[in-house]
Amino acid sequence: MKLFTRTSVILASAWAVQVGYSHASPTIRNVYTFPRNTFIENIAVQSNGNILVTSLGSPSLFSIDPTVPNPNASIIATFPNATGISGVTEIEPDVFAVVTGVWDQAITRAALGTLAVWTVDFSRGPVPSTKYITGIANSTIFNGIARHPTNPRLLLAADSAAGAVYRVDLGTGLYGVAFSSPLLQPTGTAAEGKHLGINGLKAARSTVYFTNSAQGLFGKVGIDFHGNQVGGIEVLAKSSAAGSDVVYDDFALDLKRGTAWIASHPSYGVGVSLLDGRQTVINDTTKLLNPTSAAFGRGGIRQQKTLYVTNGGQFTPEFDLVNAGVVAVELLF
Ligand SMILES: *[C@@H]1O[C@H](CO)[C@@H](O)[C@H](O)[C@H]1NC(C)=O
Ligand SMILES: *[C@@H]1O[C@H](CO)[C@@H](O)[C@H](O)[C@H]1NC(C)=O
Ligand SMILES: *[C@@H]1O[C@H](CO)[C@@H](O)[C@H](O)[C@H]1NC(C)=O
Ligand SMILES: *[C@@H]1O[C@H](CO)[C@@H](O)[C@H](O)[C@H]1NC(C)=O
């Protein structure tokens, strides 16, 4: 219903012809493929252009230089009491936050009491120092994470099981639910996307943008300085409008062009206009292999126009996971 309302508003406006969706076929190149059974979950990019990648199946944070011909995925930090890492995001220049846990990968949940927030600090050189911020006693999944856009103390985290956005005070380690909503909840407990409600989360200009995988929507909601919800949640796009089998996962925000690029299963990158919800669909069944997240490169113009997408990988008939890794989508605008 919400989508209909928006559509009719847009139809009355100047760019009526743009509503709907279109296809794009940019060049996509492989950057790095991980060994078998390394489910790749999330991505962030350092100021030096190196890509940081997390795996739900490894307690190590990987770094990849995407500008060299055959890059390695070097281990740059390994966390204790964890089997994998979910979210990763920059919280201040050259300092990143990550979420570790003891994960059951089949159901994408961490054992209660094992989730922890750490920071990884590169500001004093290429070998980072890590710092434990806090354990989260009462959540089984922090999925996408983002620093509050104006309050440097606050980390916001998407709880895909509870249907809530948590806030974590990076100074004191205090945490709690900032807000929750039926629009953030999953629709079931089984896999296939139904057990993940709010998944990706990015924040900019007093606004949280998010995907809900189970409900197939991309939306936004206002927040105040403390991360409290301000106003209602607005649905900007539905995955079903991009294609009947499209499942939104995490995403990258391009505020300059007003687009969110959503990594989407099984073979999609979906650009959603933040203005009118118009969708641009990239469909590549050989290069986009269950995409889980995306981030723009940093450095020169070419890097800034490259969308790095993490591939979760594909299951073989023997249920081995293969071809998880990172690909570069040359958007070039
Ligand atoms: C690639 O990275 C892995 C993990 O850090 C390391 O064990 C290996 O030695 C590296 N290989 C090369 C060729 O640098
Ligand atoms: C890891 O777990 C052990 C055993 O429960 C505990 O003693 C230790 O403090 C934990 N380490 C961290 C960094 O949480
Ligand atoms: C988890 O614990 C925090 C801190 O005790 C509390 O504020 C929050 O509401 C709890 N979350 C849930 C979902 O019960
Ligand atoms: C994407 O491509 C695959 C393989 O050609 C096709 O089966 C699928 O229908 C396409 N999806 C969309 C939304 O067009």
C-alpha cells in the first residue's frame, strides 16, 4: 500500500517516466575467491583502498588490495571466543567496528551470550590494534552495523531476529534497543531469507536506511542524536518489483547520486533511487553468486566508481560452499 502511495505521488511529478525498473550490465571482474566453505558476509573499505572482509565461518578479519593483479586475502586480526564475524563498519577515520560471535551458520544465529563488539584501529599503522568494547547478552544476531551519523559514540546494529535496531555506546559499552517495529521483523524461523528481518543498515543525515530480507523491502526512518526513532518508517522499494526471486541483503549507500546498491540473492545487484524508489537491476548468474553486501572503493576516481560486492558463494550438490569472495562491479556511471 505504502508503495502505491509513493508511486502515485511520483507519477504526478516531473520524472514520471522513470518509475519502475531497468536493467544494467556493467563489467564485473573477480577480485578474490576464498577457499571452500568460507561464507563471506560483509565488507568495508579502508582509506588506503584495501577491502576488509568478514566471514561468518572465520574469527579472522581479512584484508584485500583490489588494485593488484592477484591479491591475497591477508589475515589482519583474529578474535578470541568466536567462530565468525558478521558486521564491519568504519566508526572514525581508520577505525572499524566488528561484531564477533559463535555462529550457527545454518540458521545465521550466534549462541546467546557470545556476540561481542570490538574495534580495529589502523590509525597508527597497517598492523591494527584491537579493543574489546562489550559483549551483548541478549541478542542472537547483530547483522549490518553503522555508526550514528552525528553521534560518534554510538554504533547502530540490526538485530535480524528481534526486528530491532540496537545502539551500543562505544565509550561505555552500554547497549540496548533503540527502536523496533513489525517492519523490521523476520517472517519465519527457517532459512531462505525468511528468518532475517532487518539485515543491512546504513546511516546518514539523521536517517537510517535498511533492508528487510524476509519482508522484501528497503526503507528509511528518521533518528535523533541518541538513535531514537523519529517519525514513521517509510518503505522506498520492494524486492518483488525488481524480480520475483530477488532477496535483498546488505547494501552500499551512494549519497552523491542518491542511490543504494543492494547486494541481492541469488544473482543480483539492485540500485534503488533514494528519491523515487526506481530500481536498476544487474543480473549476472556467473559473477554475482548470492551477494551478501557491497561497498564503494576508495582512492582515485575509478575506485570511487567501483562497487565491491561480497559473494556468499554457491552450494555444491554435496553442500560444500564454493566461489565465495569479492567481485568488482565497474559502475563507471
Ligand atoms: C596470504 O594470506 C594468508 C593469510 O594471512 C597467509 O597465510 C599467506 O601466507 C598469504 N600468502 C601470500 C602469498 O602472501
Ligand atoms: C574468552 O573466554 C574465556 C573463557 O570463558 C574468558 O576467560 C575470556 O575472558 C574471554 N575473552 C574475551 C576477550 O572475551
Ligand atoms: C537487552 O539488554 C539491554 C540492556 O540490559 C536492554 O536495554 C534491552 O532492552 C534488552 N533487549 C531485549 C530485546 O530484551
Ligand atoms: C536473471 O537471469 C536468470 C538467468 O538468465 C533468469 O533465470 C532470471 O529470470 C533473471 N532475473 C530477472 C529478474 O530477470
